Amino acid sequence: RATRMRFDADDRERAESVAQRVLARGDRADGRQQLVAWTVLAHTYFDSARYAEAERAYGELSRRLGADDPQRAEVTERLAASVYRQGEAKKAAGDVTGAVQEFLRVAAVAPGSPVRATAEYDAAALLIAAQQWNEAATVLEAFRRNHPQHELQAEVTRKLAVAYLEGGRQREAAVELERVAAAPGEDAEVRRASLWQAAELYATAGDVPAAQRAYADYVARFPAPFEPAIEARHELAELASAASDAAARKRWLDEIIAADAAAGAARTDRSRFLAAQASLEIARPLDQVARAVALTVPLDRSFLAKKVALESALAGYGRAADYGVAPVTTAASYAMADLYRHLGRALIESQRPRDLSAEELEQYDLLLEEQAFPFEEKAIGIHEKNAHRSAEGVYDEWVQKSFAALAEMKPARYARAESLGDAAVSTATPPEAVVLLAAANASLEAGRNEDAGRALEAALVVDPANAGALNRLGVASRRQGRFADARASYERAIAADPSDADAERNLAVLLDLYLGDPAAALAHYERHQALTGGVDAQVGAWVVELRTRLGQVPRTAEVQP
């Protein structure tokens, strides 16, 4: 009674002293007296922030109270709070490990207390702040299992996503981000960004079906903003390709084209590029169908079927080219020209009627050649338009292929190659340059033009007036489509050695074929002929062809080299 009276009178120090004396009596103090003493001590310790002692006292009280005792609920909460406050103290002192241990200990001493959820959440937050990702994930996973209806579940999902992501567990992070994206209470932009990141993480983790599901969900739920939405379609097309699902890829390519067409002011260079690429790819199978149609007798029937298929492919390539995206336009242009060339060849190689006499067969062959000629001319015209893009600075794989095709189809005009000239080494060449020039020559012969260019540039630092090296640097630059650099190198070679006929020839070829300046080219061809005494019949034929093209001589028959 004395202990309770002093405690109620707020005389905590004397109340604690009396309570300790009561407990010191042991069995001589009855159960009720001991219960009062432990109650006084527990509250006194807690109120004075002596939480470890309070925990022990509330623990004693908890063991002594019956299951139905009205004080049990309060004692349990105080017990949990005593452990939680110890965790807070260690957190304030910078002892992360100790704080986490105390927070997690709440579950052991008071598993039913509402404080438990707060303590476990705080433990996870501390572990995340300390970048202990896997440990944080373990605590958060337990929180999700143990407190399924808790108001912090949404925040736990966000923190789990961070812990998994930072811990390198990409697929698990993606699952959590999908949960964030599906939460109706989340901000719309957070949901959009979370779903995008989930899709990316599934793809990175190699889970193709999950990535496809997430990207498709993104397209359906977030058509705006436009740029990520069309990128999602592109990713879906790529994933379909990875899964060898041709039908799905075609569907998403069609979606890219349709989305770009409907974008209006939101359309971008990137969306136009993706749509152009998609159109080009969709045209390729039509090309294959056209080529697969054999020209058999009766020719009029098989030719009509082939022509219809070819026109469908050409229309597809035309749609791709119409986007005005350089790498797609050049590819589509080459493909259209090659289709026309194929049709001409197919006519020449078509099946002949069996009942023709020798004379009739000869006439039939002549007729086929006449029919094939317009298609050959059409192919040449498209290849020339493609090749002329080099003067605009476009010199990709398809422009180069058009040049190669023209060299076969119209050799007098296009079969013009540069001359590497001599090895650019003499007795006066510095030894360091000799080594570099040898490496450059080997690279040029092997088609490693970038390596050759670097070696030649290094050699010219040592031997800057080496006309042969400058000429070869021009060739290496031209092959890489660096036409301005090639021209500068040829002009430096001519300045270093005005008698260098190879540099004159190469500069003429560059100006004529690649820079679209035939008038300037003619002067250099003529200078080459003057330097060599006109002994190069091939270049002589080029001069005649060029003069004819420029209208300087009457056009008769095309001169062949």
C-alpha cells in the first residue's frame, strides 16, 4: 500500500525504493504485494527512460498476470514500447545493427502488439539507409506476410522494389514495380514510370513472357506520352523476334506504323525512324514472294503473277522510302532497283516453249531481251539516284551496293577504281614512317580502312610531304565515306608532288562518282593523261565518256573500257 501511495503521489524515487524493498523480502511478500511492486518499478523505469529495466519489469508483470487480466493489454504495449524505445536510442547513437536487433526483438517479446509492425518497418528503413539490401528485403518480406492489411503495405512494396533492385535481384524488383503500377492510390506518373521500369527489368532478366506482358500493359494503359509508348511497341517487336514469333512481330511493327501515323504534332524523328524501319521490314517478305514466282510457259500468265507480286513489294518499299529516313531510304531504293534487275534477269532466264525451231528460239530470245531492257534501265536509274546520295554525304552500305551494281550494269560510267600507286617508301623515308606505312598498306589490302587511316596519319606526322602516303590516306578516307578528307588528302599529295598521276586520277574519280562534280573531274583526268603520256587506255576511255556526258563530243556508241 505504501508503494502504491507514493507512486500515485508522484514520489517516484521513494516509490521505487519501497518497491525494491518489497521484492527483496522474497516469499515473505505476498503475490499481490509483489505485483504492485513490479507495476510501480515498471512504470517508474519507463517514465524515466530506463527502458532496459522497464522491459525486465514489464516482463515480470506479464508473466504474473492472468490471461484475462484487464491490465495485460496495457502491460503488453508497455513491454513492446520498452524494447522499441531501446531501438530508438541505439538508432540515435548511430548503432544501426543494434537498433535493427532491438526493433526486430519486439516481435519476440510482444508478437501481438501494434508496435511490432512499426518496429519492423523502421528496421527495414534503417537497413535500406545502410544499403544492406538483402537484409532489408528479408525484413520487408516478413512484414508483408505478417501484416497483410497494414496501412504501410504500399510503402513496403516501394521499399522492396528498391531493395531488390539495388541488391541485383532484377526480376523480383520488377514484380514489386508492377504492384506499384497496379495500385490505384499511387500517382499516375509513378504508376507509369513503375510499369516501364518493370518491363525493362523483366527484359534485362531474360524473362521474355513477363517483359511482353508488362510492355503490352504499358501500351494499353499509357498511350501518352507518345515517345515511351512507341518505344514500348518497338520493344515488343524486338521481344517477339527473340521469341521467334513472326506473327507477333508483324503485329507490333504494324502498331508502330499506325501509332506514328496517328501521332500528329507528337510525331518525332525517332518515331518516324521506327516506322520507316518497320515498313522496310514488312516489305521484305513481299520481295521474297515476288522473287519466288517462276516465269514458266505460258509466259504471259506467269509474268502477270510475278508482276503483281513485284508491284506489291515495290509499293511496300516505296512506303518505307517515303519517310525520308536516310538509312531506310537507301535500303529501300537498293531493294527496288534490285527487284527490277531481278525481273529483267528472270525474263532472260525464263522457261522456253519446247516446240520452237532454232530460228524461232533465236527470235524468242531477242524478244525477251527487248522486254527485259526497260526493267534493266529502271534498275539503273534507281541505283544511280541512290548512288548520287553520296554527294549529299550519305554513303552507307546500300549506297555502296548501288555503286557496285552500277559498276556491273553500266561499267563505262561506274567501273572506276582508285589507284594505290607505289608503296610510298623510298630511301629518304624515315625508319619510323617505313614501319607505319607497311602496317597501313597491309590494312588497306585487307580492307581495314580505319586502321590504315590511323597508321597513315601517324606516318605523315613523321614524313608530312610523302605524296604516296597522302594518296593512300585519300583512298582510305573515301572508302569510309569521308569525302572532304579524301579530297584534302589528294590535293595535299598533288601539292607535295605535282607529278603524282595517281593522286590526279583518284581525285578525278572522287569528284566524278562521289561528289557529283564531273566538270571538275575532267580536268584531273586530263592532267593524269598528260602526266602518263596517255598510255592508260582505261582512263582514256573514261575521259571520252565524261566529255560525251558533258556534251563536249557528239554522242555515238557508249565507249567501253
